[in-house]
Amino acid sequence: MNIDLKNRIALVTGASRGIGYFTALALAKAGAHVIATARTVGGLEELDDAIKAVGGTATLVPFDLTDMAAIDRLGASIFERWGKLDILVANAGILGVISPLGHIEAKVFEKVMTTNVTATWRLIRSVEPLLVKSDAGRAILLSSGVASNPRAFWGAYAMSKAAVENMGRIWAEETAHTPLKVNLVNPGATRTAMRAQAVPGEDPETLPHPSEIAEKILFLASPDMKESGRLFVVRENRFVDFKSPE
């Protein structure tokens, strides 16, 4: 499918590597101007070079998502420069640790929740007014299989992604009367640094490359996407299932 995102503004969090990096690159290839955020300046600069190499454009915004005031300023800055936002890909997140619940340090648990849940809510709060100004605002929140199929020792991360899924579905219902479409993606096991941290003995070559997942996300960013409040599941390198709240 040839997706045209010319003249559209896209915000991607966690864009310095993995799924965020390749999603930002795919959006830029499709014609969107990408606002790329991450903590790692070097990774953002590499992304900028890759985007320029395909004829795209980007604005780099290095900051930590746990800086809530910075999230608020980001929304204000986007409004001042572009007056709207067409696409949000809320990809940034952290794993924390693989550990029994009772062994997780409080500071680690709190950081996972702050980064994955509170920052996502704060981002929604900051950019929703911009997304509804678009003629076809599209928001994509990244989830995980452990959100609905919790696994031993994945407690903090699983709980955070379950919260993100509920947040996305609630947001979709609240904006049902607007052109904004809000959807969630469970990318499945993917060749990323987070996956390597979680499953260190796994052969990464057996997993899909994050660029393959990015192509699926691109479809959800299209103005032609009419679904909202859905969870799209990637399995065997394709969307094989999507679910809506009962």
C-alpha cells in the first residue's frame, strides 16, 4: 500500500532506536515531517541523517519523558510552530527488570510507571488539542502481549502496558465525535534492545526487524485509517488479529 503523508506532522517518542527509529524513518519516507524525541542525542542525530538521506525532514527534541514540564512545553512548541499535530506514535517505554514482584525495588517500579504510564497520559494531555485540530488526527500507542497475557516476573512492565491499553481505549471513546482515531499496537517479539534485555538467551535473528513493524504502524497513521479504539496484534509479520473493547 502506498501511503502519502505529505504535509503531515508526526510526533514519535523513543525515536533514537528500535521500533521508534524505524517508524520515524518510515513516516518521513511517506512525506511526513517528523518530530523525533528521545533521551539519546546521538541516536536522534543518526535518525536525522537517515531521514535526510531519503529526502525527508525532521525536528529533533532530546529530552527525558519523565520530565513532565518538558512534555507540556513540547505541546506548546508544536502549536506555536505548526498549529496542529497529525500523527502521534507513543512508542517510548522501559522494561525495568525481570523479577518477582516482591523483589522489585520501589524506585525501579516507580520509574517504569512514570515512564510508561504517567508520561503517556501527560503526552495525551499535551497534544490532544493539536491532534483534534488535524483533519485526520491519528494516535498510535505501543502495547505488549503481556498487557493481556501477564507473565511471571514481567510484573511492572506488564502492568504498565495494561494501563496504556486501557488509556488508549478510553481516549478513543472520549474522542469518538472528532476526526481523531486512536489505536494500539502489540508488535510482538521484535529484534530490539529491550527484547534482548528481557530474553538474553534468545537468537535475535529469529525475530522480525523493527523496520518490519514500522511498516504496519505506517498503515495506522494514514488518513484512510477509519478504525479507532482497536488493539492491532502483529503475528508472523502481519496484522492477524485486532480487537475492540467489549
